[in-house]
Amino acid sequence: MLFERIISEGLAHYSYLIGEGVGALVIDPRRDCAVYEEVASKHGYRIEHILETHRNEDYVIGSVELASRTGAEIWHADPQLAYKYGQSVKDGQTWKIGRFKIQAIHSPGHTPGSMSYLLFDRGGEPWVIFTGDALFAGDVGRVDLPGVERTEEMAGLLFDTLFNKLLPLGDDVIVCPGHGAGSVCGASIADKPWTTIGLEKRLNPKLQFTDRDEFVLQTAQILERPPYFRQMEILNIEGAPLLGALPVPIPLSPGDFDDAIEGLHVLDTRMELGFSTAHVPGALSIWLEGLPGFAGWFLHHERPIFLVNETDDSTLAVRYLVRLGFDELAGVLSGGMLAWHTAGMRSASVETVTVHELCRLLDRGEKVTILDVRGEEEIDSAGRIAGAVHIHITQLPYSLDEVPKKERVFIFCGSGLRSMIAASILKMEGLAEPVVILGGLSGWSSTVCPVQIREE
Amino acid sequence: MLFERIISEGLAHYSYLIGEGVGALVIDPRRDCAVYEEVASKHGYRIEHILETHRNEDYVIGSVELASRTGAEIWHADPQLAYKYGQSVKDGQTWKIGRFKIQAIHSPGHTPGSMSYLLFDRGGEPWVIFTGDALFAGDVGRVDLPGVERTEEMAGLLFDTLFNKLLPLGDDVIVCPGHGAGSVCGASIADKPWTTIGLEKRLNPKLQFTDRDEFVLQTAQILERPPYFRQMEILNIEGAPLLGALPVPIPLSPGDFDDAIEGLHVLDTRMELGFSTAHVPGALSIWLEGLPGFAGWFLHHERPIFLVNETDDSTLAVRYLVRLGFDELAGVLSGGMLAWHTAGMRSASVETVTVHELCRLLDRGEKVTILDVRGEEEIDSAGRIAGAVHIHITQLPYSLDEVPKKERVFIFCGSGLRSMIAASILKMEGLAEPVVILGGLSGWSSTVCPVQIREE
Amino acid sequence: MLFERIISEGLAHYSYLIGEGVGALVIDPRRDCAVYEEVASKHGYRIEHILETHRNEDYVIGSVELASRTGAEIWHADPQLAYKYGQSVKDGQTWKIGRFKIQAIHSPGHTPGSMSYLLFDRGGEPWVIFTGDALFAGDVGRVDLPGVERTEEMAGLLFDTLFNKLLPLGDDVIVCPGHGAGSVCGASIADKPWTTIGLEKRLNPKLQFTDRDEFVLQTAQILERPPYFRQMEILNIEGAPLLGALPVPIPLSPGDFDDAIEGLHVLDTRMELGFSTAHVPGALSIWLEGLPGFAGWFLHHERPIFLVNETDDSTLAVRYLVRLGFDELAGVLSGGMLAWHTAGMRSASVETVTVHELCRLLDRGEKVTILDVRGEEEIDSAGRIAGAVHIHITQLPYSLDEVPKKERVFIFCGSGLRSMIAASILKMEGLAEPVVILGGLSGWSSTVCPVQIREE
Amino acid sequence: MLFERIISEGLAHYSYLIGEGVGALVIDPRRDCAVYEEVASKHGYRIEHILETHRNEDYVIGSVELASRTGAEIWHADPQLAYKYGQSVKDGQTWKIGRFKIQAIHSPGHTPGSMSYLLFDRGGEPWVIFTGDALFAGDVGRVDLPGVERTEEMAGLLFDTLFNKLLPLGDDVIVCPGHGAGSVCGASIADKPWTTIGLEKRLNPKLQFTDRDEFVLQTAQILERPPYFRQMEILNIEGAPLLGALPVPIPLSPGDFDDAIEGLHVLDTRMELGFSTAHVPGALSIWLEGLPGFAGWFLHHERPIFLVNETDDSTLAVRYLVRLGFDELAGVLSGGMLAWHTAGMRSASVETVTVHELCRLLDRGEKVTILDVRGEEEIDSAGRIAGAVHIHITQLPYSLDEVPKKERVFIFCGSGLRSMIAASILKMEGLAEPVVILGGLSGWSSTVCPVQIREE
């Protein structure tokens, strides 16, 4: 048999390819979907069905693309939506893949029409439950996406799903969720790639609230909602445009690049250190591995994107961006910043300090203005910084008037990477001269500084 | 700079990717064209121009596909044709790629509007001539394709091209042709991947005829014309359908395969030995590496193709077939012949003999009926077989009534591979029981047999 | 974190690479061990420890090779043995990998000193148990290897291990065994790549015997013991020779190949159909994917091996062979059988029949002599063939005088692949003219034949 | 046939793999030599001979490594040296590879015993000349390596080699040299991957001096000699240690890295921009693609090297370093500078300016101290900078007391990359506070600055 988890890094998206005999199915495929077809056909499996656990909102589902290549049938969860393609799953519906049976279990909570899929082994015994965004390792799905006003209702539905449908499947059943650690779909998913019903029952903090009201109280949180979710929802209902092969942005000389970018996105995917020294003026900094998590907050789907990379190979950046529906990858700076500089083009920079330097400043009693762009969860767990202005990085574009009007603003995040996003946004807006703290709060915490910057 | 020859095996098709600065161009791209884009973009080059040396007839040109991905401009030779896309090249037209200049030289003969392209080095000196199908290592292009009645006219034009335009470029200029050894576009191209004007002037047998009339006499040959050439010509004028990603034939179980193939093509790409023991009844045998050269003779473009391969990986077979415009790859036998047999399906076989066994038969004075499917050139060089019926493998479908009506017909080719194609055709037609001679005439010639089968 | 299962196909050997923070460990590495180092270093992990679950007998453990490349420490189970390298594990010993703890659990049964390793999650909770050859999905380890006379003793120890140590870990703990389906180390391992204690407790047939005596009765079986096990045991105690890079057999022309092979092994890794039509006289047939399971039965470690492959790429064959300690890969036939035949060399063949042809023979009342080379388990499950001589393929070299002295012997296995091994051995020995039944008993069972060949 | 040029980037080293029939040979293999074996064996070729054009001094020749894997015979040029392995070539000696003949031509000049190899085509005609370091595209080999005192003698020998032996081979013969553009073995090799005798005769500036004395005058230059050449010469005479597989440096946590590096090499392979913002104090900056050209000048073979890379993948850095004999790759910083900072470690920085900023400084009339680390050739072609101190980057370690004792020293090279090497060396030595000029003289030249910094 074939049992493959295909992981999309960054999104921490888990999709699955299951095959038996000659038949195979895919659960929640990603958009750059050649991988499923290649693995399946290399082993002689035919992809017959594509099962969706819910109308995804954090990425473009690859169902249309994969179906166009394989002839597989698309099965939608959330049948209440007006899909323009595919068919709707019914609760309890079953499919056969070789000698395997897989069955849909309506499991609302994350969305009203979420489906889990229970895979039975050859002997007909429950074996693996694909839970989509209902149940993760160490967390449960967020319940605020169907609408702020329905959050408590959805939390209640999720309780019923978990306690009446999923947990009763048995401690020994393996849980295969739709996301791993790092996803925006669960606040605190554990870095535990394989888990079971029993492990979750025992260790998942959310499953310790066995009283429905208490569970609702604890899980009915309103979380941030990236602006690109809206676009994903539309694409996933209407069907995303077919890619065929992955787009390749056109390499441009510094001069052509400079001519082309006026008013459009310049996205610099290098690490924070290189960006600090020099970047194309007006560029947005998001380091490569940060694209899946942050590009959706700061880029506009209708605006062409021009890339500046560490090397001339844009492949990974392109994958990350098309998974979020950013298909208009109009160009890339050929030769990168070295070419930019040898062509005599102007570049901008962002000031940085190490935690040791910052410590010396504070130690000398200097007043520094601190902007903390971490999220609430991090602040709760790692501590609030005394006197800092706190604006979560994702909210920065909407909270620019809260940014201190000082000349220099020292920016803290966990490591310095998101601080550089923030700095690039402040520079773009012509606001305060940002200073990125290298190593961020992790670095600060690892070091001995006489000055205590965290609140008690 | 970038100077890459991309070889399409089997077709022995040479295409070229040349880059300087940030710009690049491709000469005669193949249809599965991701390779050009990947190499170029990995090094930061932008493909700006696609130059065609002539309206190709032996493969689907990748210009449309590559242009759709890169935005490059398509430049056609043979401007007399009514292309539905791209622009026509003018004699003497030049392009700049970084600091390089490349210039079109009208070089008729293979086709009326063939173009060669002369690449100048950074100093402006003639450096490399891309000759398309005008001049090969050891041969010149065939001149019969524009029409049997124009063969002598075209031969004369080719003489003028060669002796008045190409050879005068200088002995030291490097020649980069459109094909290497093994192509159907030149009868006897040398296995010499790099050559020069001077080497060709000195060693190319066709260039020894310095008298125009003598040259015409020697080169105005009518060669075989595969039936698929017609389809290639249409596709290359109208623009082939976009592939996007390469098609992947659907893996089918033996039962589903058997149900699906009725009346359609079953193409078995395994070597002759496996086909001999067992194959799906009705299958056409063309070994994998023989597809580029032979699929075009025996398959119909409008008829779906079902594959039987040695392994479950069809990738190479698919590449070979789409290069010839065979896009309807409807399915592949999952698990191959082993699955076929373990499913209890019926299979057919083809008898074989080694040259030693044949020798014993002849030695005993047995009368054997021999069908020789080699081409005229091979017969000329390696010898005619006494008493054999000669039908070139490519003509077999049209010459079935010349096949001896004996029970057993021993088939000779060079190695046994083409004999197996012939055998599979005879079996399909229900004609004489074919016997494939393993090793073919090469094997026969290497061995000591008291019986002389070749004519003096 | 890093949690990778590396599968060695054919052996169905599972090894594991676990990393946290900057540290990593490998459990039961294979000999061609570059994969562990590459995956680990690509993600910035340092392999610090190599844990062995037992002194392996079915393959060459890669500990020495991997340690020589990474500086990792080697930890042996079965501390009663006189290892020439590494250190011995103590029951209860723990290691730290980043924030993970892993603990040795003495789990005798398969061998006296087998160790399981319990991985705790970051919170210190039992999470995954690496069971080596103590517990598989659907089966338990064989207990006859420490010595026929100790089989019942070991079965008792295994009972204690399973019921007193492993099962009590909890239904929700994930089980990661040393082998998957297809291994020779467990008679009937399920094709179930992921399982849990609870699933095994519920579904593993061997774990239904909860009475110690009954368990011993059921599991104290004497199974076949491949002759190469002895060599593996020596190599794994003394430390196998370092490979550095994988060996590459020298490509030889047909003439050189023929000169070189006298008295040495010729191993033909092609499928049964190609071998049937023609092979180098004296060649042993083992199809490529059959090498891990069968090469150890029929090849001698001290005798150089010459390969005949379907293609010129020997890489996979070489991997399979060095994993079994066959390092003397002296040459490979360049160009394969096609080159052999075009060079005019002599080849041999093996007769085949389809099940339909055999059926016709039987239907006509012909007496056919049948040799059945399947194993006892298969015979038990799929049925005994009336009147057949039964010699398991692995025992054939030692049971040649039981082979019927008839002219034609029809050989049955499950599919035809092992029948071809048998046929090649009979040919080598100059015994009865073998006839391989294509599709074997699977094919026979799928087809309607009026003749019943199975016993009631 | 097989005709492959294998290029080692950075060194711009060209090696060749030529095969015909079943036989193959390699000319001047590099040390990470798996590529030759893989390509040859994949096509069924056996590497029978390894031909060296001279005792190489700029890289470790892979002859021993390749011979140990393939059994090929090693043939040395420069037979006057006391090799500890292999055999010496005789002038005129020939080898057969299938139907090809290749012949040694004694071609002294670069070294006393340099050999060129003339490949004849199947018809026995001169076809390709492998010239090693005697003749390049656009240049000839340097003649100062056998000893400063013998430079004129060697220049004379080279004249004889070129004009009496190589050029007479014929304009149409293809020239395959040992290096392409960018090598340290020829001062101004053209970026022209394929060339001919005729093209060189016509265009190579050095071949325009047809008078022996004039030629000697023009070519008998003393060039820089990297200190590692001495080590290469020893290794290539004694035989370099066998690598087996490529070494993989051990990933270390920031703490372990910091503990380990005391007194040893820290080599930072990132681009200049990232290094500028932050690096491990004491690190030497050489960007990845600069390693082949510069590592040999600044690293000591006996001192272990610790790497800091842009990503966790060290593969390319390792290849570049082992080609120069730097095998002691003791560790790599896991997680790179981000991990360093989040662990709260101290980092250092280097100031940079853009050419625009420098221009403003100069425009304001500020006195800036400029250090120019370009080579003489570049200065000759691109212009001398008025008032600058000139120390070629390669001489910097030996000329530290010439570095201006100013607080800030602005460093110019062509692009900024070598300036960063210089800056890292100045920082290591605790000398003047360096300021790297981004874009270097290329950037300066592309821009409009009212201040003229070049001398007339």
C-alpha cells in the first residue's frame, strides 16, 4: 500500500496520499500538485478521488489542478457552499480504494460542514482518522472563521464533534490532521508529527475541558484573520485558475527591474541580515521561509510581485506564493543585490543592534523607544516588555498611527525576522527610523543583561 | 555566458540555449521545454527570443509552449508559410543578447526558407554557426521534403547555401547543427558531437562534390517520409496545443486495461526479449529508445494510446511521444506484465532464435523464409541476404501482401529490435508466424557460421 | 523536530532518524547510510547516537559506516556478544536529544539482548516505542534465531517482553518496528505502515494468546534461516568493511564479460519474461526487487558477482547487494543482452506457459509434472497443488535430488518470479527442462479452468 | 560516443570524459570524482585511462580517487617528477578507446613536461586537441610556475609548443583546454566555451606575437602564486588521501561552535551584505562562489575549518574546499547566524557605503582614505584610483603594515565581494576600521558622480 504524508513547509499543511491495489485518493491536496501524481504513478496507482476536509481558507486547494491532470473526482466538505465544481460529500458516505474503505464523518466546528475521514484497514477495523482542522496534535481547530457572531455556536459543535464522534473512535486510532506545528489554523499545535486519539485525550490541553460550557468558554476565541483568507475562500469555491507548470518569474537586469517596479510589490526574500545592509528602496522584507505565514498579510493579490532573492533560483519562493494564490510573479532581479550594486543602483538600509549593544544602551540609562511586534500568545508565554508599544506584526499596516513618532524605534520580535518585516513597512511608509534587534527576545533571554526589560 | 546544447535523445535533436548578460535565446526548442526555462532562470537569464531554423517536420517545435511561459518572441524561418503565431525572420536580421550579436543567414535547401544563425563573439568575430538541417557533421540535410518534384531544385539551392554562404565563413568557425547521429533528417550523420566548417569541408563526404551538378546528382535523393511528418508540419504552422505540465497516463488494473483497449493502440515499450515471451495480445512492440524514431510510422494521432512498460514509470515514454504530437496517452498497465499474468489474463508470444540456432538450421540444409526489414543504406553497407524478401520496417504496414505466406518467417534487422516491431505487426495482422532473429545481422556477422547468407 | 522513517525496500527494513534542537540519533541504520547524514545535515542536525535494537542478522548494519562519517557513538543491544566496536546499552539507559529523552527497555525474545527504545515527548510523556524485531504490525519477531534448542525459552521471554513491558506502555503509544510487510524477520507482518500498542493489542493475531504457554506453543516455530545470516552476524559483530562511496561494477563488453565469468556468479536482475527468452548461459535469475529477499540464499560471499541488468544503471542492484554484504561486484554486462546478442554470443532460454496453456494441457488429460516452490505459509493459505512436488525455493539448492527426473517440469510459485529463480538453478545444474508458469498460482486462481489442481 | 566536459565552477576547471564502444578515458579529473563514474557507468562505459595534462598546481587532481573506484590506469605528464603512483606518459604514446585513438603530444611551456592529447575521429583524422594549460581560449598558460628564474626559458618552450606543434594541427581542429574564463592559470582567458585552432590563431592576443623573442617578452610574466599551490604540488605528486564519500562538517549549536573555534578558522561563506550586518567575531569572509579562487590564499591546510553558511546545506562549500585539499572541515554553525543571534551570542559587523554615499562624501570635500584591493590587470583596464593605497587582496596578509593607520579605510574592489574579504582580515588583525564600498568600481563606474576618483 501507499501511505504518504506530503508536507507543505511554512503553512505546515499536511496532505495525504493513500493507495491500495491500483486505486489511490488524496486528502486536501496543495496547488503545486505534481508530487501526488508523480508518487502515485511511479508506483502504479491511479488517483481516483480527492477528498477535502473543509473549504480551506489558508491556502489554495489543489483539487481542480489535480483533477484536471488525473481525472479524479473532487469531493467537497462544507456542502452548504455554492461550489462551482466537484460534488458534495454526505455524512457517512464511503469510498473504496482497493481493499480499503474510507468513510466521511461530519465533524463541524472549524467550519459548519467539516468532514473527517476514517480509514479502515484491510480487515475492516478503524485505523486512521484524517481530522482536517477539527483536531490537531496538542490543539483543536479555531472556531471563529465562520463568523464572529457564530463563534460560540461553532465551539459547541466542535465539542460535540470531538467528544461524541472522534474521541470515541478509540485510543489506538492514529490521528492525521490537516496541519502540523506552525500553522495559523491552530494557535498552539504541537511539534509532534504522529499522534493518536489516546495521546490527544491525555495530553491535548483543549481536550481536558470535558464540560461543554467550559470547553466553549476556552475555545471560542476570536483570532486574527489574515486578509488573504477572503481570497482563498473565493478561489476554493470558484476553483483556482489552472497553473499547468509552475510560473517562473522573468529575470530582469537592475535597470529593467528598476523601471518595472514603480508602484508594484518588491518582495525581498533574503534573511534579515542581508536586507539590513542593503535592499531595493521600497522593498518589503519577508524571509523565504516566512512567506507561507506572512505573505498573505502584506501583499495584494491584484498587484504584480517582483522578487529579490539570495540566489537566482526562485523556485521555492514561487511555490510558497502560488499556494497563497499570488500568481502574478512578474519578475526577479537577475544577479540579486550584487548586480544591483555593481550596476550603481541606489539601495537603502535598516539599522540593527545586537542584544548586547541594546543592553549597553539601557545600562547607560538611555531611553529607547521599543516596538514589540510579537503576538499575544508569545507575550503571554515569554513576557511583556516594560514600556513597549505592542502592535502585532500582522496588524502593523492598519495601526501605523500607533507607531511612536520618535526618530529611532527599536523593534523586538522573537528572533529579528519579523522585526525586519516591520522595519521594511515603516521605511516604506516613511515613518520612524526603525532599528531591528538581532536575535529578538530569544537572544535577549539567552544573555545576561543587568537591565530587566520584561514586566514582572 | 551560457552555452548549452540540449539533446533530445532518439530524435538526436540538438537545441541550443545561449545567454549573455541577462538575455538569452533558444534555437529550435523541443516541446517539453521546461529545461530551457529552468537552466536559464537558475543562472538569472531571461529567454528573450526563440529562433527556428526551419519549419520542422520530424518533431513538434516547442516555440509556442516556451513563449507562453517566458514571454519570449518567436521567430520563424520559412516565412513563405502561413504561420498562425510568431513573426518571420528576414535574411540578415540581427538580434542582440547581452554583448552578443546573432545574425540570420538565409540557407535554403532543406526547406525553401531555412535559416542559419551566425553567432558573433563579444569582439564581433564570427564564432559559431547554427546550421539547422542545412549542414550536419558528416552529412547535409535531405532535400526531398518540399516536394518530390522540387528535389533537384532544392539540392541546387543547398549547394549554393553550403558553398557560397556557410563554407566561406571560415574553417575555424564552429558548426552547431540541428541533429546528431541517429536522426531521420540526414541519412548518415556522423557520431561527432562537435565539428567545424574546416572539418566538414575536409571530411564530410557530401562536401567533396564541389561541382554543382555533381552535388545535385548525389544529394537529390528521395528518402522515406514518415506519415507523421504531415501532422508535425500542421502543428508547427498552427501552433501545437499547450501542454502545461507533461501528461501522465492513468495507471489501470489488468481488467480495466483489457476493457479499455478495444480497437485502440496498445504500445509495448519493453525490450524485444520480454515482448517475445509474453505481451498483451494485439500490442505493437517499439522498445523505449526506439519510440522517437519509430512511433511516428506506426501510430495514429487520432487514436488513444495505452502503454505497457518495463516499470511503472512512464515519464520517458511520455516525453518521446509528446515530442511527436502523440498527446492522447490514455492509460498504462499498472504493474506491467507481471500484474497482467497474476490477474490471469491471456498473453501472446513471439518466437525467437539466436543466430547460432539459425545457423544450425541452415547448416542442416533447411529452407527458411527470411524477411529483412533493414533499410537500403544498411543493406548497401552490410550486405544483402541471399533469398530474403526485403521490406523496410517503415514500409511494412503498406506492403503486407509482400510478406511471404509461409508458416514461419525469420525476420532480420540489425539487432532484433526492429524485427520485433515487424513481428508484432505481423501478429496483429494475423499473418505468417514470425520468428525474430536475436542479434540480427550484427550478431550474425560476429559469429562463425559455415553458411553464407549474404550475397556476394 | 525531525522524525523520519527511512525504508529499505525489499528488506522492508525500517530505520529511523529522530532529531530535536541540534541533536539527532539513528535507530538501526542501513549500510548505504548517506541518507541519514544528508537529511540530518540539510536541516542542521548532528547525529550524536546510533542505537541498535539487536544484533541484526538479515542485513549489514550501517553503524560503523555512519559513525565513521559523523563521529556518532554506537550503542549495541545484545551486550552478551563480543562486539569489536561501539558500546553496550544498559537496560533503562537514557539519552537526550535536544529536549527529547529516549530510554532503552530490555525486550528479549527475538534475541536475548534485544532492546526497545521509548521516545518521550517534550513534556516527558511516552510517545513512540521503537520495537526493533520484538513487535511488528500484525506479528511478533521470530524466536528461533538464537538456537533451535532455545526456541521455547525465547518465546517465553518474548511473551514477558510483550505483555509485561511493551503492551503496558498504553494503547495510545505509537509503535515503530524494525520491519514492515515483506521482511523475512516476521512471517506475516501486516502491510500497515503506522500502528499503535492498542491496535496491535486488538488486532495482532499473536497478541490474542494471553496465556504464556499458549503463546509459546504458537510462536515457538522454527523458520527457515538463510545461509547468509551467518555472514551478517559475523559482520555485525566485527564491524563491516567501510564502503566510503557505493561500489560501481565495471561495465564489460560481451567478450570481456564472457572471459571473466568462468566459475563465478552471473546474476541476472531482469524480470522473468526477458530472462525466459534469452540469458547468459549459467546465469542465476533474481529479479531486481527480489534481490533483498533472495540473493542471500543463492549467492556466496566469497565469489565475485557479475551483473546482467535491464538497463546500464546498476545503482539499485548494488544497494541491495551491499546491504547483504555482497561487496565483490566485479562487473556488469555493458549494453545488456542486446549487446550480448549483437556480439553474436550464445544465449540460453527457459520455456514458459501461461495458465491458459497449462489449463489446456491438463484439460486434454496430459500428465504434467509440477514443482511447487512456494513456502509452507503460502501453501496453507492458498492451497496445496494436487500431485505436485513441493520444495521451497530457498531449499532448492539443497534438495536437488528431489526434483523429478522428468524431461519437463512445470514450476509454480505465486507469480512466476521465484519459479524463474528455480528454473535458472535447474538449468545451471543440468537438471530437468524447467517450464515456468507465468502468473503462478495467482494467475491460475484468477482464471476459470475446468481442471482443479488444488487439493480439497 | 560520449563526449562530456565536466566543469568545476569557480576554478573554471575543465575536465573531459570521452567514451567509445565500451571504453572511456578521463582527462584531468577533479577530486570529487563520482560524476565521471556515474555518467560513464550509466551509459555502459568503462573508464580505462586517466590522462593528466600536467602536474596540476591549482587543485587536487582526482586521479588517485577515480582510479581507486574504477581500476583505471593513471598516466602522468611531467614525467620528470617523482610520482608515488601511476605511470609516465611518453611523447607520441597512443591509447585506444573503442575505435578512437588518442595521442600524447609533448607541449612544454606551462610546465616542462606538459602533455596535450590529440583525439582522432573514427576515420583517423585529427579532431580535438586537449591542451591542458598550454593554450586557452584567448590566452596561453602562465610560464612562471616552474621557477622565476626559468620563466623566459619556459616562455620560449611554450612558443615552440604553440607555433610548431599545436597551431599546425589545422584551423579546423577543436581546442579543449584545461580551464575556462575565471581561472588563476591564465590571466585573461576568454569567456568562450568552445574554440578552434583557427579562432585562436586569429583572435588570441598572445598568438599575434609570431616572433619568438617578442612572444617571450610578452608572456614571460611573473604572476602571483597562491601559497596553497605548494600543497597542491605535493599532494599531486604523492597522491591525495582517498575521500570515499564527501566529508560532511558536523552541525554545531552556537554554544558548541563558540567553544570549538578558538584559534581555528571560521570561514563565513555568505554574501558580503549579510556578513556586513553581523558575523561571528574573527570570521574570515569569502563568499561561496569565491571559495575556489580565494580560499587557497587565506586558509592554512593544517588548521581545522568551521563554516558559517547562508543555509544549513554545506555541500557546495565542501566540494570547493576539498578540491583545494582543505579536508579538515570540522564543523558548521547549525541554523546559521539566526541561531547565533537567538542564542544571544555576540556578533561583529563591517561598515558599508554605497557608491552614492561615497560620492556625497567626496563631493562635500571630505578626505577619505581608500584601499584598493584589485589586481594589476584590473587596474590597468579599469583605471587607477587617485590617491588610493593599492594592495592586491591576495597580498593583504603579507602587507598589513602598508594598510593606512586611519580610523576608517574605504575599500574598493570590483564589486564589494573581495573588499569584504579584506575587511574581515583587517578586523581579525585589529587594524583600521574598514568600510566596504558596495558595488565597488563597477558600481562607481555606472553612476554619475561629480567627483572623478580615477587618475587620468
